[in-house]
Amino acid sequence: MSEQLLWSIGSTLVFVGFAIVIIAIILLFLKNANSEKGKVKGGGVFIIGPIPIIFGTDKESVKIILVLSVILMILMLVWIVIYHSFK
């Protein structure tokens, strides 16, 4: 494949990704504008090196994110071991 074609495909995929995100945000706002007020739960994690920094709005969200971040760290370690063993 030529360099020009790969660059075109990559930039098109980035544009399509941004368009999907914008459409999803607009649909979310339209859906929430017509509905009743409800509880919002959520959380997130920053993984800086091997250290996860976890935050959330309630204990249940934090527990779920903690489990997911531990699974992610295990998968990354397995991937690193497998990658370096074939190199």
C-alpha cells in the first residue's frame, strides 16, 4: 500500500471517530432533556506507570473500576512477557 493511501485511511478514521463522538453526545443530551432527573453514578481511573489512581461517585463504582484496573494491569503484564519472549 502506498503512503498516501494509508494516510488518507487514517485521517478518515480519525474524522469518523470524532463524528461518532459528537453524534453520541448530542443524542445523550436530547435523551436526558426529555427524561426525569435520576441518579448518576460513575468513576474513572488514571494509570500512571504501574500505579492506578481511582476515583468515583460511590463505593460500588469504585469497586468495579478497581477490579477492571487490576485486570488491565494483569493483561498488560502478560502481554509484555509474551512480547519479550518472542523477541
